[in-house]
Amino acid sequence: MRSRARMPRPAARAWDFRHPDGATAAEKSEVRSAVSRFLMIGLLVLISVSVPVALWIRAQAENHTLDDATVITHHLADYTVGPLITDEVIAGDPAALKLIDSRVAPWLADKSIVRIKVWNPQGRVLYSDVPSLIGRTFDIPRWSGPLLAGGAERASLELQDGLDNDHEADSGELVEIYVRAVDAAGRPLMFEAYFDDQTVHDEQASLLLSMTPAFLLALMVLQLAQLPPAIRLARRIQVDQASRRQLLQHAIRASDLERRRIARDLHDEVIQDLAGLSYALEAEDKLESGARRSLIIRARVILQRNVSTLRAMTGELYPPGLEQLGLIEGLRRLADPLTERGIEVRLHLPDRLDLDRDRSAILYRVAREALTNAMTHAGAQSLELSVEQDADRIELSIRDDGCGFDPEADPPDGHVGLRIIRDTILVTGGTLEIASRVGHGTRIVAAVDRA
């Protein structure tokens, strides 16, 4: 029989018992998984820190380059071009303009400065290294007024798409600097210079190359320094978990042995003695008559009922033949008492189930407790029991249509047994989920690892 798809988790959850550390069957892989997680988190932290730092370095390099370009522009405006802006230049005298051309030619020769423009407060270009711009008037930005009045200079790295930028539009991003200058007569001017953006990118690359290796190396050293303690901690946790599981497994086996001993003692001594007493009363019943015979009959009926109860208890204390029958057949036999009481039981069980004795016993106890609750406390009319399996886990699911209970209230008396076996199922790294709602039945899902 093929295993079916995993059933969805219940919406109304009363208790959800899970192994506190999410242990898996392969304990040897815990350290490896922990180290992998540690390294993955470290890598994410490294990326998370490196990206903002790289952006910060780029911004600082850009600011540094803009500051340098501003200083150069001030020097060019104050000492080279400004003093040469005379009335002749303003009037467009070719000789005066040619003199300025000769002075700025060395600055333009190395191509770090792409363009020069000198503006008057009315937006007229008094001088440019592009002759066609001289004498033209353009709208000047609002911030030019404060700048001409002595305010802070303007520096930016951006595409040039203004009306006065026909000659720079194809150059991509340029460093644009505006500073205040004065002409030969002391009148305020606005001096504009464009620098090649490669200067900014070179500065950014230089800073990144100089700072990034040291920064990344420091982070990697920190990560490696934390790795040995993380490995030791993971191994210590693994050892503690293994020790705790072994102790609990010993407790489970000791409990099984004690259950078997009690069941054997009840069967071999108490039940046998009571059964013998019942036979003696039956023999005495045949010899007596009247009131004495009636008393013996009542005593024998009570005694036989108690013997039946004790025999049922021995079966619950230690299920006979579970190791030989296997979990699947044991679950089928658990359903028989419910069927005898008229409760509809639907079983969905695989033909074969490969599970060790300890885990089989745990799932058997969960099923026994759940079926007992459904039969004696919930008043269920129907019940569905299924076992699903995949490569790693076995899941036991039991759903009834009984009265249910309020998840927010204290656990009902009928579910105390399931709370008691909580620790035993957590030993295997498994989970136990109990979901219920008043008037809508109860669902119990127990899952354990295969090994």
C-alpha cells in the first residue's frame, strides 16, 4: 500500500509537543549542520555588512573627488580666468577672448576639465571654451542668486541635459562645479567647470581596492575565530542530547520491564488465585442452597468481573506479542474493542512498516491512549486511524468525532495519559500534536524518526 500525502496540520491546536532542539535521526550530522548554519549566517552577515560599507566608500570617494574638483575650480576662477574678465571680454573683443583661451588651454589639455563657462548674474555666457556659447543667454537656476551673493558652491555628478549642455550631452555623467568669482572690476560672476567623471570612478576604485581587502580579511578572521567555539558548543550540545536520550531510552526500557513484571505477577499469582477462588465458589455453589447460595453467586460474579478487569489491565500494561505481531497488527487489534462497542473504525495502514521496537512501542501507547479516550471519554461514534511514512519519518494520526474539548481550558482528565507519554515520544526526536474543538472531535498526530 502506497503511503499517502501528509495530512495538513490541525487548525485548532490544544497542545503541540515538539523536541526542544528539533533533533533528527542522524545525530552525527548535527555538528556538521550546526557548522554549516554558522558559516551560512556568517556569509550573510559578511554580505550584509560589506554592501553598505562598499556604498559608503563609494560615496566618500565621490565626495572627496567633488571637494578636490571644487578646490581646482576655485583656483581656476580666482587666479586664472576671473582677473581676465574685463569690459573688453564682456563686449566680445576677440583679442581679449583669445587671451583667456591661451590661459585656460593648459587646463583643458589634460582633458580632466571638459568645459568652462563664465556667467553674469543675468544668465549671459561671458566666456566659454566653446565660442558658439559666448554671448548667449539662458535661464539660470534659483540657487544662483545665493551663490552669487557669497553662498556655498555647488558640486554634483550627473548627466548634463540642460539647454546650455548641447556640447556635453553625449559625454555621459560629468562632475559639474559652480563657484562664485569676480571680474577685473570686482563684479560677481558665476564660474562653471565640468570635469571628466572618470576621476570619480578612479577614486572610488582606488579606495575600494585599498580598504576592502583589509575589511574583508578582518571579518573573515573574526568568523574563523568564532568557528572553533561554535564547533565545540555544537558537539557539547550533541553529547548532552545523546546522553539525555540514552537515559530516557533506558527509562523507557526499564518501564517496559516493570510493566512486564507487574503483568506477569498479576497473571501468574493474583489472577490465578482469584480464578481458583472463583472455581471454588462455583463448586460451593452447587452444594449450597437458599440465601447462602445467593450470596455465593453474587460473590462469584463480582470475582469473575474483577478477574476480567485484571486480565484487561495486564494486556494494557504490556501488550502480548507486540514484538512478534508488529505495530500494524497491534494497531488493528487495538481497534477491535471499539468495533465491538459499535464504534465505526476506519484504518489506513501500510502493508509493511520498518520501525524499531522502542518507537513501535511508543506509537502503540499513543494509539492505545487515544483509542481509550475516544471510547471511554469522548463518546465517539466513528474514528479514523492512519499511519503514513516517508523515507525519514513515521506519522500516526487518529481523528474521532467525539465531544472534543476547549484548547484554552486545562487539559481534560481523559488526556492526562497522553501528557504522560509526551516525554517518551520526545526522546526519539519526534513530535506530538493534539488538536480539538468543543463539539468537533479531537485529532492526535504523533511522528517519530525511523532511526
